[in-house]
Amino acid sequence: MMKMIVDFWIRPSFSNYDWVNIVFYCTILCLGAFLGSFVSVFVISGAVYGSLHLVTGRLNWALPAPVKLVYLSFCGFFVADLIAAAFHPSWIAFGEVVENLPFLGFAAIYSITFVDRERLLSAVEITAAAASFVAAAVTPFVGLLVVADENLQYYRPELAAGNPNVLALLGGILLVLNIGAVVRRWNSGYWIHLAAAACAFYLVSATGTRGLWPILFAVPLLGLCFLPIKKHILWGLPIVALLLLGLFALVATYSDSIKHRIETAGIDIHSIYSGELTSSIGQRVQIYKAGLELFVEKPLLGYGPGNERQEIGRKTFDAGGVAVSFSHSHNAFLNAALRAGIVGVVALAGVLVVPLVIGLRAKKDDVGRAGFFTLCGILLVYSCSGIVGLLLGNDIHDAVYIAAVCYALYLVFGRAEAAIPG
């Protein structure tokens, strides 16, 4: 028994790793709301494990030529911060660079994926539906317990994600996976995944993360673009639009937290026009103004990873007498510009644009088209998150992005080569 375990993990032939791949991708893509930062541990472990077997020669490099470009873009993202940290050395900058190391494990994770593409797609879709139902059922129950225990008037659910914004992103991933299943299924599974998509819709709405609310409409509209028959678009568009608008109205009517977030946004915007910038949105305006001024001062390599927070605090204090500083700049590209200058902006754009371009140009079968839809949806969710919040730079965000891009591209391209028997 012990020899079997040792052979499976230490001297693997990779001939029976299907279930490992399925568990890996289902866990990372679908269960983050319940497992929290464990998903990042899972991704790092997979990257280290795959890298070790690549080095020893037991695992063969399996990236198709186009996917190698994605890997290079991930490496470029890491190198951009590394260069900026070298020019602005500090322990904070060094720590930020170390946190980006998982991006270098993309090739190992892709190479250690062997499962049949259609089987993997089906497993992830089923898990996404189950996770959406459970999350939608658990969220209001947890909210009632927290409100009663802590005497809160409003509660933004976060579950195991530790942050409502992170939970909203994870809910957006579930929405993408379920809408993708709706697009390609025209049987009883269609209605199951449509209901699951509604649950994911509720989960994103309930977090009160206003920056991600646009995906609630953009992802279903993206799904309509992938429908195989044009008449389905004509029939489906009004139905989906009414369904989503009705669901959003229902959630907004019966959720005090969502109503509070909408009302607060209106008050904040009115305050900004009145010259008052102490509100949540007003503070972001201060950050954007200070960030742009800082970028102009050091456009090439920025201020070094992690140092942007201190610089924004200093700049806003000089401007208004009160330091305004968050863990990030509330805009992904501004944050990248302050961390690593133009080099950082180009690197961040690369990890978004390169996967999209190679996926668009690839020849795709039915599974490949499902993978490309997933890729487009993932990029849409992350881009929307990065407009007024965090895109990358959180352990859960990073882990899910690495695994999601790997999963989607694997559905499109598959493996380039088989493993070398151990």
C-alpha cells in the first residue's frame, strides 16, 4: 500500500491522474467561497509538484506553442515587479515579488493536466452548479447569524473568502461557468444550470460589491453571443433580459444591504459634486488624483511593489491634510503603474490580452468553444473587478486566475505531448 502511494506521488507515470485533475480544477474554480485561501495553497502545491517533476524529467513539457505565449506573459508579469523591486529595494517590495511566484507555476500546472477535455468540462460545470446552490442557500442563513450576533444593521456576506469583494469575484466565476453550461446544453441540464446561474447572480448581488454588478448583465449577454443558432439569440435575449432585470429588482427590493449600497452610492456621488471627498467614493477620487500625479513623477518603473500605498498616503496628506490609503489603488492599471510604471502596465495588459488573442485565433471544436467562452467570461469578471477594485494581488484572486486560464486554454488546445513514463 505504501509503495503504491509513493509511486503515485513520487514516481508517477501520470496514467491515472484524471481524478486528481478533476478534483484540482473543481476545487479551485468552484469551491473558493467555502475554502478561502486554501485554494491558493492548492495552486501553489500543484505548481511546486509539477515543477519538481518537470525538472526530474518524469513530466513532459505539454504547452502547445500558443499557450507558451501565455506562460511568457505570466513570466513577464512577475519580472516587471522584480525589476521595479530591484530599483526600489525594500523588504515590502521583496515580499510582494515572492507573492507573485505562483505565476511561474502556470506551465507546470498545465503540463500536469491529463484528463479528457470533455470529462473535465462536465465535472467543473456540475460542481459549479452544486456550489452555486449551496452558496445561495448558506449566504442568507450566515447573514442572519452574523447580524444577530454582532448587532449589525447591514451585512455584506464574505463566507470563507474573508472579504465581500473576493466573494463577489468567486460568485462571478460561478456565474460564468453556469452560463457557459446553459449555452451548450439544450436538455434538462439547461434548466438546472439556469437556476444555478440565478443563484450565482444572487451571490454577487448580495455582496454589495457595486464594481462587479455590471457582470450580472454582461456575462449572460456574452453567453447569447455564443449560442449556436441565431434564432436562439432572438428568442433568448428578451427572456434573459427580463429574467435578470426581474431577479435584480427582487434582490434589491428584499435585501436591505443592497438597497443600502445603492443609496450610499447616490449620496457619495452627490457629495463629490458638492466638493466633499470624505465618503467612500470620494476617497477613491482622491486616490485616483494622487495616483495620476505620482505616475507622472515616475512613469517608467514606478515606486516599487508595495510602496505605492505609502506614496498615495503621503500625496493625499499633502493635498488635503488627511492621508487616504488602502491596500491597493482601486484601479488595477493605476496600481500597476505605481508599482512598476509603464513596464508594469504593459505586463498586466499582457496577462489579460495574450490569452484572449490566442484563444480567439485558435481552431475550436465544441469543447474548445466552451473553453473560449469560459476564458472570455473570466477575463470579463477580472477586468470588471480591476476597474474600481483589485484584479490581481490577492492570494485567492491570483490562484483562481492562474487555474482558470489554465483550465480554459486546456479546453481549447489540450496537451501538446504526453508524459514521459516514470
